[in-house]
Amino acid sequence: MSSEKEVLRDYLSRIVQGLNPASADDPGFAMTIGRPAHRFSLETRRLPVPGIPRIALDLLGSRNLGHGEKLAWEYTFIVDGHSCALAHQKFGLRLYIDSRSLPSKGDAEALCERIVKMFEKAQKYLERHYLRAFAEEQIRQGRVTVRNQHRRLRDVYAYFREGAELSFAGQGRVDADLGNGWTLVAPKETEGFYNTVAMVSAYFSLLEHNLVLLLPFLGFDPSKGDLKSFIGDRWGVKFKRILPVGSNASAKAHFDALHRIAEEYRNTYGHGGFDKFGSSMLFHMEGVGALPAVLSDIRDSPHFAFIPVGMDDFEGIRETFDAFDDWVSDTAAPLAMKWIKGGLDVYYDDRFRAQVKEAMRSEDDFMAMLDYYGYLADQAANMDW
């Protein structure tokens, strides 16, 4: 054990005073039939990452009994002479306490609370003194997994897109009657505007997510580019780094069309209704009145129109998004998009990128790889080993 881990272990021993590894022949509880025990489901809000208590138990020398049906792992230990186990099962963390040595339910609940508090303290210590630095190094080397949220983000976009379609068709939920004799002018267009702005924002969120997921399929090398920095870049920077804007006319055309929509709608309404051209500001001229700070191209500003987004605008935005989606899925990255649309997480380590590079030589090989990773994901999710 390295000196760093020895320091961690010694400090953890003081935090969890009274907790010691169980004997090597302790069979545990989760997979042992007939062993009487109190079983407690631990709250996710207190121990949200099961792997961190596992690290603590590893450092303390507790034994992992391995995985089983609906069981990822189980560690055995002793607290105040009572046999206990922490198990990561399908529906969360479970704490077992031997009911033969501690028959009282109330006493077992008190011990459970004490043990959970120990793990909470260990969790805070490990995060601060070990895991943060370790995580930064892993990210720097590309040894990370990004959760695939394509479907969820796509659903958000589809929700507002459908809302805009229904609104412009007169099937929305905004009532023209505002009460007290007031009437909303153009309720269909107003609600269509609301939904279109939300749709645009949702689409660019989806786009940025997909661009990150595309990285390992399009030649990402962590030694030449930092993943964390890439995730923090603006969508346009991401786009230009992985799609050939400089050498591909189609890529350039799609980028320009998306950029126009981003500037006109996403950025304007994502920054309090202010665009970067200053068209929302007015200056005053005696004898004339208020004039927009930007005189040229004001017709391209949403502030110029009575209703900032009309049916024609919505249809143009929708067509631009659809055209780009089709181009990426059919031409620019067809195999990668199969993976992304399949909902599988994406990895950035050397091994995965080498597997992808090899598999992408043929569609059959790639689909076989996708099916295999899908099988592994289902196995892990259901804890069917």
C-alpha cells in the first residue's frame, strides 16, 4: 500500500472508530439464506455515491464478497462486536446488522444511524483529500465516462417543438381573454413565440451534449486536447473542433445556419433579452425620439417585429435543425449517432477509443460492438451477473 493510502487508512480508522473488518469466513447477509438480520435501506441523499463507502471499506481492509443476483458487491465488518455488512443491491445501498447479537430493533436502528454517520464523515474526508485530485487526473487522461443524456434532452426539445406546432395551429393553451376587458393580440403567435424560444434553447443544449458524445468516435486524443475544457467551450468552438467546417462546404453551411439562429434567438433570450448588437437599447434624438442603438440589420433582430417569432420563422428554424440532424446521422457521423441514439454511455479512455477505431472499419463490426456494450449495460443495470 502506498504511503498516501496508508495516511488515508489511518485517518479513516479514527473517523470510523469501532468499525473493523469481519473475519475471513464471515458469509455476509445479502446472499446467505436464513441468517437473521436487521436490514436497512440507506437514504440516497446521505450516501449518494455507493462507490465512496466502498472505497472507505477497501482502505480499512474489509472483504468484498463479490457480486450475485441483484447484488453488485457486499462488504462485511464488525462494529462493537456485532456482525454487519454493506451491500449495493439493485435498488440501492442496504445495511445489514446481525439480529442474533443485537435482537432489539431500536438498538439496531441506533447502530445503523451511527454507522451511516461514520460513512458520511468518511465520504467528506475522501472527497476532500483524495478523490478530487484523483478525479482531475483521470479527466485529464480521458479515463472517464460521460452519461448519455441524448434521449432526455431530445425529449425536452421535442416537447417544446410540438408545443410550438400546436400553438401556431391554434391548439395552444394561452387564452386571448386576459380579463378586466383586456384582450391579448395574436395569442397563437405569442404562444408560438414562447415555445419556439424554449425549443431553440433545448436544441442547442442537445447539440452541445451530442458534440461531446461524438468526440471519441471522431479522433479525440486526450494528450492533444483537454476534455474538461472542451465541455466548457461554447457550442461553436465544439462544432469547429470536431466537424470539418474549414474543408467541408456542407459542414460550413450547417454551422452558419445554426450560428444565425443561436445569435438571433438563443443568445438574445438566454441573456435577458439583450442581443450582442445592442438592438434592445434606444438612444434619443431631439425632435425625432428614441431610435435603436443599432440601425443596420435591425430587421434581423427579433426586437423589430411585433411578435418576435412567427410561423415562417418557426418553420425555418425547424427545417435548419432537421437538415443538420439528418446530415450528421446520414453523412458526417452515421455510426457514432447509432451509438448515441442507442442511449449507451460514452467512454474516452485509450482502450475504448482503440476499440471504436477498429470497429468502425465496417458497419457490421461496429454494430456487433454496440450490441455487446448494450448487453453489458443491461447486465449492470439489472445486476444480472
